[in-house]
Amino acid sequence: MVSDRWQRWVADNLVRGVAARDLVAGLEGGGVPGELARRTVAALASSPALAVAHERELRARRRAQVLRLRAAVGPRPLALERAPAPDAATFFARYWQTSTPALFPDVVPRWRAQWTPQSLRERFGEVRIEACTGREGDPRPDAHWEQHRVELSLAQFVDRMLAVERGNDLYLIANNRNTARPELRALWDDVVLPPGWFDEPRLPFGSALWLGPAGTITPLHHDTSNILFCQIHGRKRIVLAPPWSEPLLDTADGVYNRRDLAELAEAGIEHVELTVRAGESLFIPAGWWHDVRSLDASVSLAINAFARPNAFGWYAPGSLRRPGLGS
Ligand SMILES: O=C(O)CCC(=O)C(=O)O
């Protein structure tokens, strides 16, 4: 039997998100035989008490993050600024540093080609891509996206998408990770972004294409990095709520939220609603809740490959606490 001290050490690190194999190695390094080390970690990792502790830890981290953000940004009324894209120094000082969303009407219009579903089909119809289908039979299709993946050609996807007048069944989402495909590399030749905002060589790996019919729904959630959400074709209705919203913190469920849109208004939760039109881009800082619904057949590109470190530790797994420090 492993000592109480070691068990506490394992539990503490598991709660903070450290991988089980690192803990087994830590125990072994402390002289615990391999089989006993594995059994100890497995038993603690699967215990209901640990699940509760983990949930509490995430809540505490989220609150700490929000308090830091609130202290850095200070109280301010919720208003969405619409402005021409400024130079990089102004963008980072005015929006990034203060975690302030803003709508820029002049980023996408700089691109060399507009992406309509038809033009993407003409240029890249043969390319095999991944998308999600069968979403409507699932109350949480985004959380279960892996169960909905299908592979098909871009031409097949666009044909299916354009045959749907309205619906949430078929959607090519961020998790399908199509932007890094070498066969789609030519897309990046079109993209012209404000100088200095992005780490351009990383764009294919730090961007997400969203392609679908009118009626797609991405429910209330927050991202863990800042994004520039570029609307290239069609319109999307976006509801934004600040990360420091107490009622939303209380109902957070991972990066999703148990509240739906109707409840925001009913419960008087501070939020702003806007329609993002083709050609407009919205800066959505990490932690800002957003619900996104397409009003038309739509093409969007969300970019997070900024020229600044863009991970804010919302769910960063914990680093290993050294063994034997008397946890
Ligand atoms: O366009 C969508 O449906 C969702 C986009 C989004 O929420 C995001 O990129 O974080």
C-alpha cells in the first residue's frame, strides 16, 4: 500500500491535470514498485472524489483567471467598437491588452480572392476534406464532434451544403482541421492580413475554416485563445458575453455553458448581439462567451496565429509538482 503522503501527492497532481504516466514515473522514482504505482494512479484517477475535486479545481482556475482579467482591464460598460483595422502596435495596445472585442470592416476586403462555396468547389473540389454530419440527432454535436466526422471531397460537401435550405446537420468545423491540408495551401495566397498582427507562416496551423448552410449553431462557449473571426461569405448572428459574467461562470461546463441564448435575456445577463456580415471580422478575446448562428450559407475563417503568445491558461494542464515535498 502506498503511503498517504504519496497518495495525496498523486491526487494533487491529477487534479491539476498532470498525465498519469508522469505520476507513475514519479512514484517509481520514489521507490514504489511499478505495478503498485500503476494501480495507485489508476485507482485515484477513476475515483468519484477526484472527479469532484477536478471540477472544483477548474472552477477555481476559471475564477482566478477572470479576476486577473478584471483587475487588468478594469470595469467598463459592454459596448462593441467598430473601427478600421489599426496598425499592429495600436491593435495590441487597444484591443489585445484590454481584452476588448471589436469589429473590423476592412480586413477581409483586402484579400486577393473572395471565397464563396461555389468558388471553393471550383478550385478545390477534388480535395478530400473532413466535415461533420448527423449533428441534428445529437443534443451536443460540438462536444461529440468526433462521432460525427466524415471524409468526403470538397465538391461533395459543397453540393450537400447547397442542397440544404437551412439546418444544423452538416457543418465543417474548426475541429475538422482542414486548413493545414497541403492540398488547400493555395488558399493562403489569397489571405492578406494587417501587417504585424499575425505570425504568417503559422496561419495554416493556427486557423479554422467554418463552412455550412444557413441554420448552423455553435452554442455558447469560449475559446482559450484570442481569435480574429473573419466572415467571408454570408452572415452570422453572434451573441457575446464577457468572461467576468458571474451567472455564466456558475453554469460553465468545460468551454461550453449550460445556459442557452433565451436564458441570457430572461436572466438579465449582460450580453451584446450583432450580425457579422461578409467582409467583416470580429476580434473575440479568450474567455469571451459567444454563440454563433449562420443566417445564410456561410464561409468563415477564425485565425489565432497572432504574432503574440496566445495561450491564456484557461485549461492549461498543471505542471508536475516535485515528489516528496510533503503534499
Ligand atoms: O462560426 C461558428 O459557428 C463558430 C465559430 C467560433 O465560435 C469560434 O471560432 O470560436
